[in-house]
Amino acid sequence: MKFLSAITLFLLSVCLNVNAQVAVTAVPFLEIRPDAQTNMNAGALVALPSDYNAAFYYNPAQLGNFGASKNFSYQFHPNGNNWLPDLNDNPRLYNSSLAAGYKFNDVPLSIGVGVMNTRFDYGEIQYSDPNNPMPDSTYNPVENYQLYSIGLRYDFGIWVSIGYSFKKIDSDLGLYQAKVDANDFGIQIGYPFSINSFKAEASIGYALQNDGDFIQYDASGRPDPLPRKSIFGYGLSLAYEDIIAGNSMELVKIDWAVDAKDLRIDVHGNSVSYNKKPGIIPMLDNVFLSKSDDDIEISQGFRLHILEGFTAGLGRYYGPGYRKAVNTSGVSLSAKPILKLLFSKNEHPVIRSVANHLDFSYSWSTYSVNETDHPLTGSSFHQFSISVYGF
């Protein structure tokens, strides 16, 4: 009995690595970027501060940044996202997330909490006996995780944000089912400064992802490790701010980020174990010069923001197991500047409150690889979100 080739293709493509090390890890769907906003810059968000709803997937410390600028946000994908579109089984990724935050008035402290639910639907899979050409059975394998996170940020000239996530993982591959829990930890440190109307910020960040036990599908078989990763990165941003129609707005902003990821798993023949030592990633070569090697995967991302309402992003990730870099791109449109410019001074209190505290956005992103018939090419995300800020 065996999985159809779609499962194998999924594991090779979605693991985002196909080298021997990654091949030993289970539940590779944990590594799929969950949404359009964060995918457009290749998910380089371990260090770059963000108030995006789903940024805590990359580093739970991001929820401290969320609390510093927003009070509530909910995002969803109405019909899921088409993953590996050339496969007949039509696997789909479903994700929704909710975050809430608060910035204290008397102390320079912000707090955020987040909940995310991600489900990967493999589509219809056939199991067959090699000696019998007729399918024995068909069913629908599904894997999912729930992520519960909290983050705190403290500002004192520089700012420091820390966070923690608890992850519940449920894998149903048909013949075998398994459950396991995991933890994420993260920290970010940033230094913002301004010169007249120009604002800039430099930040560094670290995250440990999927720290947990092995997952056991078959009591008589060998358990498999989770994709436990140590990630270090940096982010840079520059913005120009001015007053438009009585509203202080960022007219234009650019940011750049690099993350270096190290799989913390040791393989010795048939023996596989977690490497519990802190992942020491060479700063100059792997992080600042963005050089990958046999152990380190690199993610790079650039974004352009205009009038706080339009964002375009480009990114790529590459490293061990890739024949060529995987490219990402996307755009995001927000109603925030339109509402502020047209209605923030409206005499009606309800309209004025909506204009100053409510935002609606739509985001889209996609993958591409400069390689003929690569299965990731054409995989895309569509996402809607609603946010409340300013309280």
C-alpha cells in the first residue's frame, strides 16, 4: 500500500528543501507560509518588525509590535489557497488568524495575543495494492495546527520584544494518524531614529521554531522529528512622513530583511536526534552577506509602501536542496488612507470614528521558480483582513 505520487511531490516541494536532512522531518506543512501579506517578501519577518496579523507565525515577539500599533485584527482566506495547482488532486491551504493588542498609557509597554488555525487538505488520495491495479480505497488526508501566542514589547529609546507560542499539531495521513505539541520562542531588538521628516529603523531578531517531541505515527515504527529551526535575521526600514489634509502619514516607506535558518537536527546513519545546543549562525557570511551553505537556508525580502495603503513586495529563499531560488511576490491594498483623507474630519462622530480606527485590506501573493514545470510555480494566496487601531 502506498500514497499516490502527489504526496511525494508535496513533500519534496513544500518542505522547501529536498536534502537528506529535511527528508527526515515530519509534518513539512508547518513550513508553508500561512498568508499573502507575509509571503510577498519570502517571510523574512523574524527580525523586521511588523503589525501584520500573521507575523507571529515567524516570530511570536511580533505580537508586541502588533500591540504597539493595533488593537484587533482578523484575517481569512474565503475559499482556501490553491497549492501546487498543476496537481489533479488540487491540494489546498486554509488559514485564519486573529490578533488583539493593547498599548499601555502609563508605561512604555505593549502586549499582543494571537490565535492561528492552519489546515492543509491534500485532496483525494488513492491507496492501492501494487499487485492490484484497481484502487483499494480513497479518502482525504488532512493536517492542521493551532497556534496560540503572546508577545510583549518595551520601549526605552531602543525597543525589545519577546514572545512565546504553543502549537498543537494534528496529522491525519489516512493509514496513520498522530498528534504532537511544539513551542516557538522569539526576541527582537530595534533602534528607531528620525531626521526631520525621515524615519529609519534597524532591528535584529531570533526565533526557535517547532521545539517539541518527536511525532509517532506507528507504535512499532521509529518516531520522526519536527522541523526544529533556529533563525536569526536583521531588518532595515526608511520612511518619509508628512502632513496631508491634517493627517500625519507615511508618504513612502521601504524595508529590507534577511533571515538565516538552521535546521537543528543531527543525522548519524539511521539515528536522528534534535541538536539542543543554541544555533550559532555566522553573522557576516550567512546573515549580512546572505550566503547559504550546506546547513543554512536564506530568506530575503524587499517591500515598498505608499501612503500607508499600497504595498508591493518581492522576495526569494534558497539554500541546501534547492536547484534554484524560489521567488515570491505580491501586493496589498488597504482602505486606511482613503478613509482617513476623506472622512477623518467628518462632523458625524460615527463616520469620524470609523475613518480613524478601522481598516480593511486585501492581499495577494504568488510563487515562481525559474525552472521548467516546477510544482510551486503558480501557487498563490488571496486574503482579506479587518483591523481596529488607535484605541
